[in-house]
Amino acid sequence: MNTKKTENVFRNRHYRLVFFGALVSEIGALLYSFAVSFYILKISGNNAFLQGLYLALCSVAMLVFTPVGGVLGDRFNKAKIMYICDFCKGANIILATVLMLLFPGADAHIVILFALGITGNIISGIFNPAAGALLPQIVEPDQLQQGNSYFTIKSAVESILGVVLAGILYAALPVHTLFFIVGAGFVASGVSEMFIRCPHTPPAGRLTLKTAVRDMGDGLRYLKTQKAILALLGSIIFINFFFAPITGNFIPYFIRTDLAGASSYLLDSVLTPELWSSVISVCVGIGSLLGAAVLSGRKQAEKCGHTVAVRLCITAAIVITLAFGYWLQVDRGNSLNAFLVIFCAGSFLTGVLLSAINIPVSTAIMRIVDKDKLSKVNSITSVSSQGMIPIASVIAGAVLQSFGSTVLLFICALGFTATAVMLLINKPVREL
């Protein structure tokens, strides 16, 4: 494969359709998740535990149905699964929007949002394994890192523009109007995905409960032969457990309590507290964009395990700095503005590191795993890596409600650091 072909993955029509379809739907998902996080806190009187419970139930729904998605993704056409799921997501959100208009009470809205979150994540559990396994079907093997890098750049642009847009729209529009826009975005994404063509050979035999369970078992047995991937997954379970509460629980709570409750804060004349959440996400996005842009022009490395472990240890140092910064400057001091600056700088560096970690790992898995097992392996890795997040969300909500942000941040920092160090000294990971 020559260099020129590798540098022009966008010449592939099906890659473009996947890319731009994902761009539309993921911006919609960003708008939705941004609005829901703040809206639940708003109508519940800043009830952090209720917000944590919402995040946990949504995560459980996705985890339960992700193995189902893995089986379906290897048995049916992946592109077809994607557009059917996006149509279902759009219809689900539009229906919920209508119900919120018909039942305007706060309690009714909480019930509707919980139901919408659970059903939406059931659909995502079916969607994600197929979407994650589609790229090797439509691009050449030596284009995988470049293709993954462009997807990371897309996600970074979404976090830069999408979250800013979310903050503006959340402040300017009624929440049901914002939800309707999101629903329409998923429908538009589904239309784009209808034109994707990818090779598919259906496996022999009908899909039954027995064959579905057998297929899940096949995925597990196959993964057991990949010791390096298993070792990495074991560490990522705990990495996510200690990192997810920072983004899912701490940031919305910090915005609604410390920032919104302050008499003044940095750039308060132009930025609402919710828009500061967008600024933090933009910093992550710019960092991710930079990291992905660098990797998109680099040759795929044969092994990445040790390098990934080192980068996770650097990320742990940033989390520790964040915890001490909040304790010294916000909890014990009166330097909210200084903490905002540190938080933004740390978010930028974290974004760079996330690209430098996620892209090589995703590329290595796509290169190593057999294509006819990739959806099942993706579903297993997703369930494994996300499996502890529901528990983390509930515990983090309870910790925030009872002990505050400082305790939560130090627990996350210590746990993240210990896990990163254990990964660094793990020998099988060096083989990935």
C-alpha cells in the first residue's frame, strides 16, 4: 500500500458517509447529554445523588445490551444496524419531547428523562459494537490509524463547537426545543448511513437465544487468547471507575455549586456558569484535536502497550494536580479563578493524552482481532471497560452529597494513580 493512498482515506465514499453521519448524531448526543446533566440538577434542587442515579441507570442499560449488540453486529449488516438505531433514537427523543410538553411538572420531567435515558442507552448498546467494527470493513489495514485519527479529530471538533453550541442553546432555548433538534439530528444521521455499503457474509444458521449465547461465549473464548488485550482491559476497568466521576459528577456539580454560587468569577461578564462547562470541554477538545492531528500523519506502531501505560501515568499526575488545586484554591482558599485556569490547562493536556492513548489502542485492537469477531470483542471490551461506571456514578453522587468535591477528587486521584502504575509494570501489556 503506497503512502499516497494512506493519506487520502477521505477519498473512500463509504468512509465519508460514516464520518459525516457520526458527526451529526454525535453533536446531537452532546447537546442532549449537556442539557440533561444541568436540567436534572435544576429541577431537582441540585440533587447530586439523583443525577448520579440517572447516570448509573443509563450506564447499566447500555452495558446489559452491548453484548446483544456484539452478537447482532457480527450476524447482520453493520451499516443497517447503525441507521435503524439512529432512526429509533431520533423517534425516541421526539416522543419524549412531546410527553414533556404534555406533562410540564418537574416530577413528570424527571420520570420522562429517566425513561428516555434508559431506552436511549439500550439502543446505543446495540449500535456501538456494530459502529466500532465497521471501519476495518471499509478501509485498508494501513489506513486504520489515519481513519481512527480523523474520527478523534471529529470528536475534538464536536467537543469544541458542539459543547459551546450546547451551552448557548441551553441558555437560549426551552429544553424541549433543544431535545427536538437532537431528535432531528439522529434522523438525519440515519438517512446518511442508509447509503453505506460494506461487505457482509451472514453466518450459517438462524439467530436464536441458544446461538446468541454461544456467540457471546465464542467472543469470550477468543478474547482469552489475547492476553495483552485482557491485561489492558483489567486496568481500564479501574481507570474508568476513578476517572468517570470527574467528568460525569464533579464538573456539573462544581458548575452548579461553586461557580454559580460565587459572587464573581473569571469572565463572568461574558460566560454563564454553564458556558464555563463548555470552555472546559473545549480545552479537552483542542488538546484531542492536536494529538489526533499529529498521529494522523504518523506510521502505525507495531506495539503501543508500554507507551500507553506511560501516558496514563502522566494523566494521573494531572488528576492529582486537579485534586490539590481544588482543595487549596477553592475549598480552603478563595482563588476560584486560579483553579479555573489550572482546570483548563489540565483539560487541554488531558485531551492531548487521550488521543495519544485511545487511537493506538483502538488501532491495535482492529489490527489484531479477526474481522468476523470484532463486534463481539468490541462489545466485551466495552462492557468490561464501562462495567464499573454505574457503580462509580452512584458512589460519586453520594460522596458529593455527603462529603463534597474535595473528598471525591482525592479518591479519584489516588485510585487512578494506583491503577496506572500497576499497568506500567504489567509485562503482557508490553506485547500489545
